Amino acid sequence: MKYLKTYFAVVLTLLFAIGLLNILVDPLWYLKGNQITGINPPWNERIAKTNLFLNHKQLYDCLLIGTSRSTLFDTDLLEQNRCFNYSFSGGKIEEYVTYLTYLRNQGILPEKIYVEIELSSFNRRAEPRIFDPVSDTLPAYRAYFFSGNVLQLSIRTLIQAYEFSRLYDQNFRGILSDSVPDFEPEFSSDAEQRECDPNRIEFLTKLRQIFPEATFVGFVAPLSGWYVFNDSYASGLLGCQLAGIHQLASVFDQVYDFTVPSAITTRTDNTYDGNHYYPRVYRQVAKRLEGDSSNFGIQVDPLSLSDYQTLYLNQLNRFLARENQPPAKF
């Protein structure tokens, strides 16, 4: 009998210690995030952001959904609404549908939704990607008191056993790791030719159907001129991708494209890979999305497709001329 008492005392002590550590580090964002160091690694952004949003949903009337690029977008900069940043690494437009459907089923009714669109959203795929419906996350007590995997995340957080370029601060804002590399771009000369499929806009149309009463603003997050040339133009995709973005203007209320080569996207000191821009760049994105008349990006929806493609091509060729590259054409 004494043995059993000792056994249960040890088990309860261990569970309490594990739970307390997980609560203080909070790797899945059920509570207040990491209360020990203030740094929150992106272990599982899908689960963590779902937990964070549902526990504070009354604070927001707006959503921003996107990829890892947009995790560096501080949505507090969007002053016309209270926006929650629901972006996560590797997000795809098919997956946006599953997450917004889940939120609708939770009774969420945002006034405005910002949707980050990738140029590659319109790349043809051999097979459609199928994502399972989003399911409810575990209750916090089960995740934090009875999960060895979560304990590992807490320990790895504390000993900094991770190599993420992106992190989150104590307010769950996207920040950069101290170890992000310098961006050293070059032009690719052997890009594989690929095909584009503008019909993939159907997934973005579904977003509008989920929340027909919301205002939708689509935007293509900044990409470096080198990235656009290598990944889109040199592979034969850019003209078709721009057609897909322009077609979106008939579905969303507003559409912006920040990939057009500009003074911001043709420098190397504001991005660590040409694909993810520093948070300070998103200050200018936020201003543009809320009506600032800057030269950064293109508002696509007022333009004809021909005007949009011509404007984009002219900017691309200015950049290529600066870099002593031959001109581009569609």
C-alpha cells in the first residue's frame, strides 16, 4: 500500500512538473505564449494559431490568411480593422478553404478578409492537393499534462534547439531570427519550363462563397526581382500567372500585387532569401492595402489585363537592364 502511495505521488509530481513547464512555455499557444524567454518558435503554426484565435476571437473583426511570407506581417498595422494573422508556413489556396470553412463552422463572421496569393497558386499540378477538414485541437490540459511530444517542444524551445529563420515575439508578432542569412541573389539560366492553370481560381472563389458578406482583399506578397525572374518568368509562367491574378479581381473586392519589381524588391538588404521580406517592408504593404497612394505595388482591379501585364513587364525590364540582362517579353 505504501508502495502505491509513493508511486502515485511520484506520478502526480511528474505530471504537475510537466504541465507547469508546458504552461510556462506554451508551445501551442493555448495561453500567453512563452513566459520564460518571450520567444515563440513556429513549431506548429496551424494548431497554435487556431488555439490563439479561438481563445481571443472576440477581439477581432478581420482575418489575414497566407503563407510563411505573411507571418512577418504585423496586422496591428492595419488600422481600419482588428485583424488576426492566420498565416502559416506552406499554406496553399486549397488549404485556405479548409481553414475558413472551419472558422465559419465555429461561428466566426469577419468583416474583412485579407488573402495572400502566391504567383505559384496558378501553377498546374499533376493532381489536386486534398486537405483533410480541420478538426478541433486537444483541450489544453490533455496537450500539456499528458503529451511527451509537447514536452519535447517546450524543452527544445528553452534550449533553443531549432533553426527557424522566423520566430514570434511575446505578442505573437512575426520576427526574424538573429541568424538569418544575407541575401545573395543570382539569375538562373536553366529554369525548367512549366505550365500554368488559371482555372485554379476556383479555390479562391470558394473563399468568397464561405463568407459572402465579408470584404475580400487579395494581395501577392513581395518577392525579389531575381525570384520573380527565376521562378516565374524564366520558367514560362509569369504571363499566365498575372492573368490569374487579374481574373481574381472579378471575385475579390480589391487585389494588389507587390511582386512587381520596384525600389523595394530590387535591393538585397530587406529580405533574407528574396522570398520572405523583413517586417519593416510590411509596414508599407499595410499602408498600401488601406489606401495609401504610394508607388509600391500595383492595384490590379482597376486595370485591364493588358495594362497590368504591360506595366509589370516594363518594371521587370527596367530591373533587368540595371542588372545587364536581356529584356523580357510575353
